[in-house]
Amino acid sequence: MKYYTSLREIQADLNDGSVSCRQLVAYYLKNIEEKNAQLNAFLAVYGEEARQRAEEIDQKIAAGKAGRLAGMVVGIKDVLCYKDHGLQAGSKILDGFVSQFTATAVQRILDEDAIIIGRQNCDEFAMGSSNENSAFGVVRNAADVSRVPGGSSGGSAVAVQADMCLASLGSDTGGSVRQPAAFCGLVGFKPTYGRISRWGLVAYGSSFDCIGPITKSVEDAALLVEIMAGADEFDSTVSTQPVGDYTHLSGLLKHPLRIGYLREGVESEGLQPEMKQAMLAKLEVLREQGHTVEPVDFDLLSYILPTYYILTTAESSSNLSRFDGVRYGYRSNKAEDLTSLYKKSRSEGFGKEVKRRIMLGTFVLSASYYDAYYTKAQKVRRLMKEQTDRVFEKYDFLLMPTTPTTAFPIGDKTEDPLQMYLADIFTVQANVVGNPAISIPNGVDAQGLPMGLQIMGKPFGEAELLAFSNQLTETNTPQPSVA
């Protein structure tokens, strides 16, 4: 089977009869069978269901009635509801839980004839930067199995990286789509907050969470977001702004552009030297093309991570209170009364990192500390939003590395949560302020590990951001080999 890098290539072969959806599904299932035991990207594989759906879509193609995603085989992160399928958010606390409905984003891609092949591993409740926090074990990077794939959508990224599906749907609360995409040499896109309905997404930080795609090409990310975006009667926080045409990526951009880059993104001491070199080289290319390229100082940068973690832990403390061992999921068999049922079910069912964040969030929401931490963090968030808006009054796009380093060894940061949190330094701003951001491949380091370039755009400027990212993506992702 040919190695495909975009849906366009697949659909060209589907239309001339050189491949069928049945053959595509068989190919991806074979790859899962051969690679997943080592990589641990999929938690459940819907083999027979995918084969049946492929048969139906082949018939639709023959009749000329196929949807826009016909031929796209997709995996979904284990935080997205899919009716009558298991859902555990990478956690023991949801043992045995089966979704009773389908998330809006998932339903919209199904309506366009995508084929869902399985459910993908992730950090527990999407809390993590390395996919080492899952109750189902560590996910391994296909470029080097001794290294992390990034988190929390690590299984979703590795599944695309190792060609076990064409695309994945993940969630991004502080970089959880973009960071693993960078570590795995892929495209990861976080749209504007509220652009895609969160109905059917397991909540972590409700004012930060976004559903986004991980793909091999910008054009596939654009198509998926265009299909998933838009108003939804089930989600009061989703935007009612009309969805633009994201898929026609040419002719949208003025020339020359005004491009800002985060000064710390090339001068920070913690930045891997190869990351700095790749960033400077990309900036030089943009200058040679005639664009204005200037450094941007963001004097609130040192407050971004504290603000992010205060607010997301507070929201997670509230959101995760619903998992109590009473109505569904894991229930401790050691409970003696109602109080011990709550305590034992939650202490046994949640993992270490989730419990850490629940306790931090409960602390910052407590009566004695609410104003000192939570209220202050909300005020700082507003200042960050205002400062970011001022940057975009002057510039069309803001560039920075997606991550400070390439993928780090498994176990390297697990004993030091602060070092793990610092891996998010460049990605959390987009979630704090709600702007769209994308990570695209930007070469590899001396060890052959992928590097990512992050581009942030204006709110609801997805079309322009995707068009610019497509111009910057010079080559498609090469076929990886599992080391």
C-alpha cells in the first residue's frame, strides 16, 4: 500500500479505482497490529466496525454520493464521546464507562463519511505533557521509542506518525495537540476558543479546552476544522460566527506580511540550540520573501504558566468532582459508608498527577486563598489578552518554537513536575488568550528528532493562519520508521 500524506491523494486514488476504502482500512489495521504493542497508541480498535463502514462508503463513492471525508481513517482521543463505545479519559476512575451519545465534533466528521478506527491513549484527563500519566501505560514516540511523544494527545499523534490512521482528533487545553504534533513531526491545530463545540469532550479546564486535529498536512487540518466548526445547540460557549472557507488556502494573504516573533523564542537559555537555529533560518526565509519580520517582547511571559496552572487546576477541581464512584465508573470495594466511598473511590481511581491538580485547584478556590490566587490570575489573564490583542494590531502572525526542546527521554521529567510544566512555556499563551495556533514541522535535530514551529493568529483568523502555515510547510512528513 502506498504511503499517503493527505486525503487529496487518497481521494484521487479512490476515484480512479486504484484503491478502495476496504483496502485502506485493512492497511491501517495491519499497521496497528504490527506497531501498537510497542507504541501503545490505541486503547481500543474498532476493526470490524471500520470494515463495515468502509464497505458502505465504497458503495457511496461508486454512486457519487460520498461525503467530503470519504477515505479518511481517523482515530479519536480517549476524551471524546462516541456512542456505544468505551470512554475512560486515560483513567481508572471511568472503568467500564460507555458513551451514551456522540460528541458534536465526532458526529460532524462521521456525517461526512470519515471512518473511525479506534480510541487513542492520552494523559489521564488530558493532564500532562508527555503521555506518561495514562492509567494504560506510556505511549512511545515512533521516531525513538525511548522518548515521549508529547502530551496529552500523545497516542493521537503517534497513531498518525506511525501511519496507523491518516488523522486524529485530540484536545488542546495548554498545547495538548500542538506539542505532541511537534514531537512527532506533524501538523497540530488549535482553533480559536469556541470555534468548535465542546459537547461530548470530557472537561478538564472548561474555559481553555479546544478540540483540534493532528494530521500530516495543513490542508487536512483545514478540512477537518471547517467541518467540525460552527454553532451547536448543545454548547452555549460555542461561537455563532459563520465558518469561513478554510480549505481554499491560496489567494487569502496580502503581501508583504507583518510577522512578529517572540524574542524569548530565539534568545531563551533553555532553548535547544538546534531549535534556535531552525527558528532563525525560518525567519530569514520570511525576510528574503519581502515580509517585515520583527521581534516582539511579551513582558507578561513569566506569568503565563502560573496563571495557566492556577486557573486550569481550579477548573479541573470543579469539573472532576462529578467522578465520585456513585453513578458510574470505578467504585472502591473497601468502602464502609458514603464518605469512605467517595474518598476511597477517588483516591484509588485517580492517578498521581490528576490528584495533584485537583488538590492545587481546591486550594486556590478555598475561601482563604480565592482572592489571592484565583481572582488575581483572572485579572492577569485579562491583561495577557489585552497585550496579545495589541501585538495583533501591529502584526499578522506571531511565531515561536512549539517547544523548548525536542522529545525528551521517557522518565526524564516525571520526578520534577515543574520541569514538566515548563515544557508548555510556548503553547499555553494561545489557550490563556483564546487565539488560534498551529504547530508545523520545522526540520529535525542532530538525533533525527522532529522540531515544531508554532504560529499564532488573530481570533477567528483560522483561514489566514492556515493559508500562511501551508506556505511555510515546505515538505510533507516523511514516512517514519519505528526504531
